[in-house]
Amino acid sequence: MLIGMGGSGKPGITYTFDDQARYLDAWFDTLGLASVVLLGHDWGGALAFDWAARHPGRVRGVAFADTIVKPMSWRDLAHGGRELLRSIITPGIGHFITNGPCSRHGHNIAATGRAVRRLIRYVPRLPADRKLHGWRSMYSARGDQRGPPGNATADREVVASYIYFSAHRADLLCPFFLTEVSVTLPSLLLVPGAWHKPAHLRYLIDELDGVDVHTVALASTGEDLTTLGDMYSDAAAIRAAAEAIDGPLVVLAHSYGGVPTTQALAGLSNVRRIVYLAAFLLDEGDSLLSSAGGTPPPFWVIHEQDGDAQTYITANDPAAIFYRDVDPAVAEQAVADLGYMSYLATTQPLTEVAWKEIPSTYILCESDDAVPPFVQELFAKRTEKVLRSNTSHSPFLSQPAALAQMIKDELASV
């Protein structure tokens, strides 16, 4: 509740817009709120917009109802309404709509019930029968109790706040009383796993409507054995992609992608959450191979190379290991899109651990044949939140809509 309203404190101030804004600033700072959705009603919407404009880095979105949404001049009102408003804010004319005059900046804001009804005719889309229960005139004489008087009419409730802003924030005045919601989700960066490419994520991306989605290609996966990168080059690519995205960011990493993601994101202030999808969530000094006890999984096929070509890995029967519950035609294409995987990338240890400083979520795939669920359970203990998917290793292909909804929920919770 705003200062001076209802049962809140009644300091000896003039209760101007700037006073309210100053108290709101102190309230937000005291609570340490850094990522908020503001909900502003009526003239409180202008306070919400004002705070958001001055603190853009702390606001995820603004929802507003019956509020003043754009600047206007006197010329934007019909002639009768324009003259009536001028008279209302002229010192010495009229009476305030509840218990007498209330001085603000030396003005007496005045309106009789007849003036209220006349004003409504000149304010488009302002319904005369609007009822805002519990919302009454905020001010009587200065210093008096500012709780809602019991006999104020709905007409008075609406127009009182409108008149207040016509007097004190004409730059925000608008005759349209609207209801809109505008919530901005964080951006999303998708990191594929070993052998996989951004193309494997296309069905998931199609389901993420309304989300600002980015992907990154890992250097450790490719077709040219002479140019395959390693885990550290993957981490550099992920960090560069994250740094290039303005505003709050959530990063989702699949399988091996969790390793370079953990390495990459330490110290990045715009990353609000890491989502590990059936991913390797390792600690400092660990590598993917060491986390498996130093023994390659049985489905790895290691190809040792001479000269400039790196030793690389392919997957034996990837359709069964990765895509057991995926539509056969989709799985066939996914297998065709797989690349080679650098063996070196699986042996390199972490030197940075982002999940120790960035909140994280684990999505556990309960029918996974690539990363056994009991292993995922161990990784998941390191996160704040665990979600479960009754899928094999690749829900972005088998259940993209369900996975997209999980992701959207995580974005909305940040």
C-alpha cells in the first residue's frame, strides 16, 4: 500500500507523485528486489512506469490496468472536457470530491458529483459505472486518516485519480483507461550435447513461441577432423554467445553441453539460471571421462588418428541410445545430422564452476539410455530445483512441446 493510504504510515509530507516515487524507491532498495514484474493499477500504473523507466535493469515486465499509458496535451481532449479539467486544477475553484479541499502544490483540486459526470462524457472509454471496490478517495485534509470513506461513488473513485494526475503529471496524462499485460521473459541460450548441433533443437525452438531463443554450435563437434575444437573452445563459444545477449539470460545445456557451460558462465552477471537437461553437472577438477570413472561408456566408438586429425568419438547405434522414444522418421534425420565428437574434450577438467554462483535447475530424463537416471540423480543434488521428464535422452525431439513448457515456466520464475 502506498505511503499515506489506508493503514500505512502518515508522515507529514505533501503526498505528491515525487513523494510516492521516493518512498517506493526506498521500499524496493530495502527489500533488495532486482528482477521484478510490476503491477500498477490506475494512477499507480504511472508510478510503476516511472520506476521501470528509471530502473530498466531491475524490471522483467510491467502489467497495468486502468492506467494512464501515453502522454497527451490539452488539445487531445474534447473542448468541454478540456475546459472542465482546466477549471478543476485552477486554485480557488470547486471542492474536492470527498470531504473538502485538499491542497497540493497550492492547488485546490475540485469536482462536484455533477462535474464528475460531465467529465466522464469527455473521457473516451471511461465507464461511468466502473466499480473499483476498496478504492476510494486517497486524500482528505492533510494529516487526516487516508482510509477509504464509505460513501464515495464509483464515479468519484475513477475520476479522483485521473484528476490528480491531470494536476501533477500532465506529461503522463491519457484519456484512455486500458487493461494490458506486458511481461518480458529472459532470453534463452540453448547448448547442444556431444555429436549434436543446433539443427537438432529446431522442434523445440518451434514450440518456444514468444521467447528470444539463441543457440550455439560447439567447436568439439563437426565434420572436419582437422578443425575439431576441445572443451575449452566450447566454453569460449558459449561465453561469447552469452555476453552478446543483452539483458537477463537463462542457459539450457544438454548432456555433454553441461560441461563447457559450467566452465563458461562463471562471473557472468546477466545469466540468471542454468538449466541442465540430462546433463553432466561436474565440479572443479572433473572431466566428463573422469566422472564416468575413467572408462568410456560402452556405446562410444573411439577412432584414434595420426597427424593433424584429432582422435574422435562416434556413437554406436545412436537411434537406440539417444532417440528410443522419438518418431522413427525424426530419429533417422537426427542420426544423419550427427557430427564427430572430439575425444580430447571429454578428458579436460573444469577450472571454473558456474553452478556454485548461479541458480540452477536439473531436468532429469527418467528413461535415458545415454546418461543413466541414477547418475542424473547424483548430478541433480547439486541444483536448487529438480524437474522430471518421462523420456529418453532427447526430449527436444520426443516431447518438444512438453519440454518447451518446462522451459517457459523456468523463464517465468526467474
